Amino acid sequence: MDAPLIRTENLAKLYRLGDSDVPALRGVTLEIPRGAFVAVMGPSGSGKSTFMNLLGGLDRPSAGRYWLDGEDVSELSDDALSALRNRRIGFVFQHFNLLARTGALDNVALPLLYRGLSAAEHHARAARRLAEVGLAERMQHLPTQLSGGQQQRVAIARALVGDPALVLADEPTGALDSQTGVEIMALLQQLNRAGITIVLVTHEHDIAAYADRIIHFRDGRVVDDLINARRDAAADLAALPATP
């Protein structure tokens, strides 16, 4: 059996508030195989965002260990952690986080600036990823010239441009209308079928239904870890009434 892409062992995180330690994550142990599509759910303060930040190397655990593709992330230096984020993890955020005065092509190419590649290679890779998300005709458009769904597609292309082992999506449909949200989930399912591992944080049950595994957090612990017969976002999209 292949080793899991993600493995955590008693992962914990404490935050210091005044004179008190507040536990945000309390001993989470789980595995996520390569090629999975996992939704992480839970109420505000449940630990789901803290868990996502630890997986992405955006924060460090207070205790426990985390392996990404067999590498112990919890033991990495700051420089090594930055390199791991740049080369092996792609991020998609609720509010897109695009540079407002920069066109789609250069927004997507940004993660490649630290790779030592030529500008031509940056643009070739970015153009390929934009074409994959259906934006071949929008490469020079500024974010303000794109719809919300198109901006999120740019963000997804940016997450993919470095060929990461893992894509972390934090409420990727939260700023979108329902139909556009289904379009984004159809794209993420398409990418997952191509072999990309996706971990998605959402508070929407309808969005989590598109994943093939749903992990529920409460009070910093995993309280449910369920295999899901995921819905087909492309089929749901085809069933929606045509927009006038």
C-alpha cells in the first residue's frame, strides 16, 4: 500500500492569550492518501482553520508531528518550510488574493519567481495552467475585469502552477453565488480526477458533498471522519436552468 500523502500524529496547537493557553487543536491523528478529495468542516472555533494552517506550513504545531509525502514538516527550519510551501503546496483562498494591478498571467506566475526559471518559462507554465481552467482568452485581464468565478479560476491556476503535491482550498466558494460555486467545485473535481490531492475547508454542507471524504472538527478534535459518495458537480451544473 502507498504511503499516505498527509499523516499527522497527536497534532496540537496552543495559542497564548494574556495569561492563559487556549487550545485550538487537541491531538489530531489522521492520514490522507494521495489523490484524495477531503472536505474539512466544523463550527467557528472548532480547529478546522488551525488544522489547515498547520498542513500548509503557515503555522507550527505546539506538539505532535506532521508528515507531508514522508517528510517531517514539524522539524523543518523556517527556510525549508518556506521552500516546501512554494514547491509542494498550492493555496486557494476565499477572497482570491490576486494583485489588483497585475494581469491574470503574471498573477499565476508569481509562485515561480523563486524557482530560478526564465521569464519565458514562467509565462509558459502560467499560460498552460490558465488554459486548463478555461481562461486562455483572459490571460492579460486585470482582476477587476474578471467575474468572481473567473478570479477564483485564476487563483486555482496560481495554486497549480508549481505542480504541488497538495492543494489547500480555504472556503473557495464562500465569496461566490451558488451557480458559480458549483462551477468551481466542478473544476476542483476535474483536477482531482487528474490526480491532484485536495483538502478543502468549508462550512457549507452542499459544498462538502462534492468531496469523497468529510472530516468534522469540534473543540479542536476530529469528531467524525466519513467516506462520502460524492456528488458530481458537473452533472449538477448541467441540471441548473440556463441563465437568461
